[in-house]
Amino acid sequence: MDLGLRDRKAIVTGGSLGIGKAVALELAREGVDVAIVARSKDQLEATAKELRDATGRRIVALVADVTSRQQVDRMVEQAAQQLGSLHILVNSGSPPGGSAGATGPIETVVDEDLLQDFNVKYVGALRCARAVIPHLKAQGWGRIINISGTNARNAGNLSGGARNVSLVHLTKTLAVQLGRFGITVNCVHPGTTRTERTPKLLAARAKELGITPDDVEQRDFAPDSPRGNAICRMVDAAEIAYVTAFLASEKSWAVSGELVVATGGAGRSVYY
């Protein structure tokens, strides 16, 4: 299916690694020119070269910290100038789970860490959207996709859950505000997803349990495992990217203000 994305222009925050990198790669494969954004210049430039070599599309590496409105505004203007226009924003600029000081029992939560987590994921996405929206309005066509996470549906992680919930609220609010301008806004909830971090995480648990990393993964995704999902395997970052590319496409007009849960069918709760 032709997604109608050729020659569109996108910004992907968190685009140097993980889900953000996978999204940038898939968009570029669909013919999109992409500005990838992160804080680490060396990793950004290495990823930009990798994506250029793989797709032949224009990939721009822009260093910015999404906790700074000034840096975000400057990054968006640079992206618009270097790409020629802007049509798509994917907000993926935060590490999963939240900082250690904001995820434990309430007695141990460090206020500054909790606020920083919100500043990165929720307010960071808001800053990026606010800066991009005038460019999308000028095109009369736009897509904003927020990468959130299923901690929003699971009690326990005070930071990861709350900031993911807030990102869903931002998604619906922007969808209502922007639909009349030809802009759709949606959210994706990944669950456990294979990225560059996965081997290290599996190795740490394997050492703790006295088994191999492959055994850890097989145990986690065995049928009826509380850690697993319906498809009995880990979802890959590329599969989150496929969902995101569809939501960014010309074919997705019917979907706006919605949440797509991309976990491979984790959990047994029914949402309707």
C-alpha cells in the first residue's frame, strides 16, 4: 500500500536510538526526509549517516534538549529551513520507564526527578508540538504522533504512568484543536520492545536468575506468562515504526485523537 508519504518532511525526537531511530528509518524508507533530534551529537551524526546510507533520503541531525523552549524553537526552525517544509512530528524524546528517583515507593520519590521526567516527556512533547504547529498549518496538512507507553495503564510506576497518561490527554486535546487545519494527532503505547538496550537488560536479569539471556526471554514470553503477550514474543522497534508510519500517512485520516496500543496483545483487560 502506498502511504502517500514520498517527499514529506518530518522531525523525530529521540531519533538517534531505540524506537525513535526505528521510526525515522521507516519514514525515510517511505520517502520522507527526516530531521532526527537528540542531545548526543556523536550518536546523532552516526545514526544520520546510517539512515542516509540505508535509504538515500535526506537525514538532518539536530542537537537539542527538549526541556529548553529556546532550543526546541531553534531546532524546529533549523529543520524547516534545511528540509524546506514540515509535515510530521514524532515525539519520542524520552527514555522509557522514568528516572530511578521517581519510580519507587512514594516515600522515596525525589520531587526534582519526578518533575524532570515530566519536563522531558510531557512538556517536551508540548514544546515540540507548539513550535511545529505553525508550519503544519501553513501546509494545510500535518501529523503529530506521540510515543507514550503502557505504564499509563499499570499502577506502580509513579513517574512512567503519570507522564504517559498526560501525553494521552495532550494527544486528544491537540486533535480537537487542530483537526480543522488538516492536522491529525495520535498516540502510540509501546510495551516491552526490542531496542539497543534489550541485550544489556536481558543479560542483567539472566545473571540474577542464573540462566541465559535467551532463557529469560523465552520465560518472559511463554504462554500465560504475566510478563508476556498474546503473540508470545517481544515486539521489535521496527514494528512500532510500522504503526507510526501509518499514523503519519495520507491513509490515516479517519484516526485522530486516538491511542494505539502496540504490545503484541499484552494483558487481559478489555477497553471499549
